[in-house]
Amino acid sequence: MPNLSRAELVRDADSEPRTTTLELFYDLVFVFAITQVSHLLLDNLTWQGAGQAALILLVVWWSWNYTTWVTNELDPDSVLVRLLLIVLMLASLLMAIAIPDAFGERALMFAGSYVAIQVGRHLFLTFVAADRGTIERERASVILTWFVAAGALWLAGALVDGKARAALWLAALALDYGAPLVTFWVPWRPRLAPEAWDVGTEHFAERFQLFVIIALGESIVVTGATTSQLELTPARVIAFAIAFLGSAALWWLYFNFVATLAERALERAERRTLLARDAYTYLHIVIIAGILLSAVGDEIVIAQPTDELSAAELAVVVGGPAVYLLAQAALRLRVTGRISSRRIGGALACFAIAPIAALAPALLVAGALLAVLIGVIVADQVVAARRTGGRTRARTA
């Protein structure tokens, strides 16, 4: 293999940043992975099932998230970077295949694929994509150290059963998610400053926005697939329409306001790396969780639109929109320092529906939740119109 410098693998700083077709191709695996997680939760609507689905979702997100940070700097049009992404895509597909039985017979396949993704990617970054003695090699190597430590726990957990597996995997997850909070500090090595990472705002924000589209796309697929397999009664057709409109409302709430707000804040931030870490790496997974819960809730309502919901089913149906709105409120608080009264109010309205919904058919519950989402959208539009009108009057005064 010819010796390559990092300059031959990174994006051209003078070019317009954009998401490449290879990155979009890579994302296709995660449509399948999110679907697998939603089915895992739907098949086991218990606290244990919710915990397992949450752990799997966090693993899926962490594997995608780190690759996004990498491709924000490296050029996917480079042959070596292309090969890296294709190999990571294959490992991600194997991980997704293992999800339904990740806590059973396919535990080693699931954990092994995940460890191979994380360790393999950063071996490439350390020894191929970074020149010796550079900050790029130093930061890649310390992240690799954390992945190796967590990987040992992931693999050990896959080799045992029951509570021991859960304990080891939770410890591994804590290492994975805790590492960025301490900037990947490793004893006896220089502590890295956040400025060691260069965040390209437009491409970076676009990639995370596209993952929101992936999650919303999964909800559309689930809605259509569920409806197509059942008898089309009038109640079920209405439930299908409500589910679709609910997905459209989730899209509107994010892309009409939150996505732009976060991207602008990232572009203007003095400590851009820390804001990217908090707003995108951590808080966006909560947004994705809200979409996933909403998709599972849609599937439940479409399957039994005229029945009353059990406590577990009601928690999912109501929890999806509520978590989604609260996640957006947390995101706004982090990027602007301001509280989103509209989204917090919408989340509280969702929770207020729960006591009434315990005695109402699923279709009525879904309709009430859709009304809440539409109410928040209308409130957003009214506030935006007032601001626009105020600026217009100021210019003409």
C-alpha cells in the first residue's frame, strides 16, 4: 500500500461541505436497525423490555454517531475512506441482524459487531488516517483506548447470562457515554482540549438531521406495513391517517424550528465542539427515542383502534410525543439558554391525557395527542409571525 498523508484523506477545506451518496448509502443500514429496535420493544412491553430496547438503541446510536464525527473530517470520496465505510456498514448490518436476540443466543454477534465497528474505525484513524506525532493521532489513540476498555466489557458480557450480562453491558455503556464528558482523558497522557476537534457546522448538522429523517422514515414504514397486514375497517383507516399526520407533525416540529435553531447556534458557538457534543451527540438520541416510541405507539393504535390500552401500551403511546417535545425543549435550553414553554406545555398536555385515556379507546387517545402536536405547531407559527411582523414594523418605522 502506498504511503498516504492525512491531507489525501480529509475533506477539501475550500469545497462546499455536503453529504455524499456513500454516507446516504451507509445510513440505509440504520433504517433497518431502528426498525429492529422498535420491534424489540413492541414484542416485550415490560420494564425489562424497555430497558433492553433503550440499551440497544444507545449502542446503535453510538456506532453511527462516531462514524459521523469521522466523516465530518475525512473525505468519503477517498478510496480508503470508502472502503472503511463499506466495512463499517457490513459490521453494522450484522449488529442490526442480531438485535432481536441480542440478549439471547446472538449476544456475541451483537457485541462483537459493535466492538469491531468502534475499535476497527479508530485503528484506521490512529494508524492510517493520522500522521505520526500529530494531534489527530493523539486524539484517535486515546479514543481507541476507551473503546478497547469498553470492548472488553461488551465481549465479557456476551459470554455470560442474565444479570451478569446486564451489569457488564451497563458498565460498558457507561464507559462509552462517559468518555466524551471527560474529553477521553487517559492517565499519564496529556489531556486533550475540545479544540482538538474541528467541527464543520453545515455538514455535521445535516448528518444528524438526516438521522431524524431515518427515524421518521422508519415510523412511516411501520405504519404502512402494519396497516397493510390488517383488515381495513373505518376505525383502522382513521388510525392510519392519524399515525401519518402524527409523523408529519413530528417532522414539522423539528425541521421548521429546532433544526435551524441548533445549526445556527452551532455555527456561532465559541466552544463549538462542546456544543456539538451536547446538542447533537447526547440530546439528539432523546429526540430519536421519542420518534421510536411514537412509531411503536402508532403500531399499537392501528392494531387495536377501538380497544382500551393497557398501562404499558398507554405509556408508550403517550410517552412518544411527550419525550419528543421534552427533548426539543432540552435542546433549545442547551443551545440558547432559554426555556421552550410551548414544548414543555405540549409535553404536560400529553401527560394530562393519560388519566383520561385509561378509559378511552386507542383511537381517541391518538387523536388527542395529534391535537396537542398540532397545537404546538400553531403556537410556533403564531410566535414566528409576530416576530416577523415586529421586524417589518421596525424596518418601516
